[in-house]
Amino acid sequence: MTVLIGVLAGILYFAVDFGIFNLALHTRSISGNASLFWVLLWMSMSYGFTNFTWIWLWLQKDSRLVEWSTLIFGWWFCAPIITQTITTKFLPQQAAHPITIQRTTGAYHGWMAIILFAGYTLAIIWNLRQPDRQKAKATQTRQASTRINIPWLLACGILIQFAWELALLLGGIRSAGLDFSQAIKPLVINSLLETNLGMPYVYLIFLAVSARWTEQFTRVEPQRTLLQTLEYNNSLPMPKGS
């Protein structure tokens, strides 16, 4: 299931990046004679796949989350450095004229902020309507938690994007042609905003899928409601080392 989600997310990333941000909003450009279609397809599938597989593992509280996290971030950090070394060694002409992509983010960050605020506001309203934990504890009633773990969603949305942005910065991708202050700003703003804006909605999708299908593509018997799936997910232990 995690692999399938990653592939679908890569396709979605490409549809948004090339279809909306490039064709509709004209906020993407590329240097020289390079093909924006193929470059964005490769970037969307590679980063979209790894980004969403990491999110899915995080949401399901995978017992090997630390190992998978280390693998994904390690690859994000090492891939551009490996590529630069190989290109410099075997393709010096291409190394002297690297492909540069420009994207205008300020034009749509405001809309992203609205989506982020709306999603977390709905999650907060949901939690405020759930039974008070202290009262339930005082009456000694055992009740599974029906609250959304907002700190866990925030940690997932912020830290995954931060790891992505940090790897791009250290690998010389995001920081190309920028001074220190210009390079740090995307690291902070994008980490707080870009992946994080979708976490409440992605979590709802995760609950809907998990209510009917297991990670191994077998049907959940008996099928659970969204509320039962939320209770079950809340009952799972946190991954060791998290």
C-alpha cells in the first residue's frame, strides 16, 4: 500500500507542478534547451514518491520508521552530491552548464496558508467536540481516544518538508545562485507550509483507506468506520526512537 500511495502521489505532484504551476499559472521556467516536461516528471516522481511513502509510514506509525526515515533522508542528501561528482567526472560540459529551474512561490503561498489554516482549524474543532480525557479518567471509564493527534501531524508535516528542504539546500540545488539569507527563507517557510498544509486532509484519506484495506492489500474484516479507524490508529504505540 505504501508503494502504491507513493506512485500515485508522484503522479499527483507532476499534475500539480506541470499542469497547474507551469501551464496554468506560468510559475515554472527552465534554463537552456532542457525539457521542462521531462525534468518536472523526474523530480515529481522521485520526490513525490519518497515524500508520500515517508508520510504514509509516519501516519501508520511503522515500527521501522526510524530506519526508513534515515534511508529516505540519506538518499535526498547523497543523491545530488553523487550526481555532481559523476557529472563532473564523465560529463564535464554538462557540469559546466547545469540545468536551472526557477519557480515563483510567493504568488500562491497565500492560498496555501488558507488551506493549511482551514485544515488544522477543522481538526481543532473536531478535538474540542470530543469527550474530555480528564473527566473520563475521573469516572474510570475506558474509552478509546477519538481525538486527532495534532502534534503528530504537525511533526510529520513540518519535519518531512524540513528534511527535504535541508537536503536540497546542502546538496546545492535549492541554494544555487542565492545568498545565505535567500537560501534560508525557503527552508523555514516551506517547512512550515508546503507539506504541512495537506496533513489533515492526507490523514483523512489515510483513515478512509485503512478502514478497508491493510498494508498488504487484504480487506479489513470486519470493515471499520472512520471513527473506529481513528481509535485504532490512536491505540498503536509510537515508533521506537520517535
